[in-house]
Amino acid sequence: MKILIIGSGGREYAIALALKRDENVKNLYFAPGNGATDGLGVNIDIKNFEELAKFAKQESVDLTIVGPEAPLVEGITDIFKKHNLTIFGVSKDAARLEGSKAFMKDFLSRHNIPTARYIQTNSIEQANSFIDTLKLPIVVKADGLCAGKGVIIAKSKKEAKETAESMLNGDSFGNAGKNIVIEEFLDGYELSIFAVCDGENYKIFPAAQDHKRLLDNDEGPNTGGMGAYAPTPLASDDIYAQTEEFIIKPTLKGMKDEGAPYTGVLFIGAMVVDKKVYVLEYNVRFGDPECEVLMPLLKTSASELFYKAATGRLNELNLEFKDEFAVGVVMASKDYPYKNSESQIINVTDRSDEHSHVAYAGVCKKDGTIYTNGGRVLVCVGVGKSIKVARDNAYNLTKKVSFEGAKFRNDIAYQAFK
Ligand code: AMP
Ligand code: GLY
């Protein structure tokens, strides 16, 4: 098979590593890829979706897999399908589940899927009167995509009202904040649960946990994610059962009934409160760094999984995972997440083996040398028969990878040991 992967992060690198394990995957292309993906395939510098579809046709690409949300929200899937190409990723209509928090919350409410009590509005008067009915803290969210920054947890009603106002008048997030969601705060623990869906059928992955804050003990600012592990013992059989019955099944049925069948990754940002699972948010793609710890656990062929999902044949597939755990520790640049950092040479003193490997994310290549080129630079992934062994393997790898200013959390997977 020839496979084109859209994206440039550690998530796409991890998907590629899983595909490379398949004997039937012959060629990998990345658009645009990063400074390390060219070691796994060929980086293509084409941004326009029509041009990319033309490239896929010319090269007889069998399957395109879309990593990030932006191209999905912009409609890459619809364009590839128009050209009769096989692509794994949601349609533009289905991508509204991530592209608009107001749409997502109204969808959950229409289909009685458990979520925090909320309103969505563009009126400051409505916002203020709903805020007055809520207990503290209060969650205020910009409707549109804000690169993970559009959620504010306000500690007072005054702060909630001021936040709502600065979103609505466009000051904080421009057009993405012209509509807002205000909701009650759910106090529990978070899980990242993924289902690969083909419009009708789905296959669920082992639940993961992300670590959003920059510093140990969940302190410091929010980031895109500083590490992840899977499977987490915090997801019981009952939690998986609730997620399937009350979340995934009604979502697939609801999307189909509403004319936007869901073919792609359903990422459930879940909050468990008193053993009950609520949807905090949907994303229409794999999480990053969650993907980096899930792909190494796949036993089933990755190309078969994504191809069958893209062609509506997931019912033919038995999705299996290794009886192992994976832990991923993100190494970030000196000034992440505050500002861009100067590019630095990355030194790796050890090759990857079956127990640990590097998933490269924000990197570029100059004269054959790999440099940092982004906030989250790479993920040290460890795999093992227990979370402890997987974590030790990941942290041992961090000792063999270095660049100036590198920083990482020392407590990834701590919730599994509580
Ligand atoms: P989101 O982008 O919607 O996932 O929100 C980012 C983060 O904000 C989540 O991962 C949670 O940690 C937190 N969050 C969002 N909504 C709520 C809520 N209703 N209650 C508690 N925490 C929330
Ligand atoms: N790690 C969370 C996300 O990808 O949104």
C-alpha cells in the first residue's frame, strides 16, 4: 500500500511507525511532515487540498490518513472523496463536533449524551444571568478553535462575567469567541477515550490519560499535553460500557441521522464524576501525545484498521492490542508554552529498541542534522508489561536524548500509582 499522512507532529510520526510495522505498507508520504518523518517516508510540500488530491491520484496513493483537526475542519476529506480517493478522517460537517463547541454541546443535548449543564450564547446579558445561577468555579469557553487556549476556569462570578465579555467583544479570541459556551464545573478525573469509526461501526481503544499542565503535580500553565500513558487502570469495565452505550453509540447514530455520518477518530475528552462518565469535549482526531502511546500498543495491522474504517468495513475487523502499557514523556523547548525558543541541535545517544523509542514532533532537519523547531519537540515513549516498567523505559530514554533548554515532567502516569 501507498499511504499519505497529513500533518507534521508526533501524532503523525507515531501513526507512521505503526504503519511501518505492516509488511503491506510500501510507501509513506507526509504532507508536510517534519524533520524526522523523512526518515520514514517522503515529505511533500503541497498545502492546497486540490493539489494534494492530484498528487495522491498521480502517485496511486491507496489511503490518506488525516492527523490534525485543522484540515478536517477545512474540508480536506470532502475534497479527496470528490476525487474518489480513499481517506480516513471526518467530513467538514462532522468536524463541527470539534470546530464549534456550541454545535458540540447542542448535539450532546439533542441526543441526551451526558455533559456539563451549559448555555451557548452571543449575548452578554444571557451569559451574565446564567453565570448567576452557577456554583463556582465556572467554565467559560470560546466557541471556535483556539489552539487549546479557549477554555477559562473562572474562580469568581466577576471573573466569569469579565471573561465572557472579553470573548464576546472579540478581544480575547477574535471571531472564535463571538459565540461562547458557559458551563458548570465538573469535579472528577479526566480520561482520553478514542474510537475509530466508519460511519456505523466503531472500535474502541484502551483509555489514556494526558497531562495538560506544564509542571509536576499538575501545576503551571496549560499546554498541548506534556505526557500520556495507556491503558489507565482508572478506566474500569463499567466506564468502558458507559462510554459505549451512552456516548459512542448515540453519537454515531445522531451524526448519521443528522446527515453527517462519522467516519474518523472520535476523541472523547471525558470527565468521570462519582463513577459516571461525562463528555467534556469532542475532538475529531487522535490526541497528541495520546496517539504516541496508543500506536505502539496496536497488535492489529494499522493499515488494515484505517483502511477498513475509511471504507465502511470495520465490522470485518477484530481490533487487538498487546498486553502491555506505554508511557510517553514530552520533551519541550526552553520557553514553551510562553514563546518560541531558538532552534537547538538534538543529540540522541541511543537507538530505539522494542522497549523505547522517540516520536519526533517539533523538529526540522538542516544538512542532515535534526534540530528543535517547535514547543513540544519529541516524545520519549517506553513500553512494558506494567506501567512502572513502561515509565522506567520512557524516563531512561530521556537520559539519552538532549538539547539545550530541554524540559519535561517527572511524574507522567502518577495517577496510575495513587
Ligand atoms: P477542553 O478544551 O474543552 O477540553 O477544555 C480544556 C480543559 O479544561 C479540560 O481538559 C479540562 O481540564 C478543563 N475543563 C473543560 N471543561 C470543564 C468542565 N466543565 N469542568 C471541569 N473542567 C473542565
Ligand atoms: N492531548 C490533547 C489533545 O490532543 O487535544
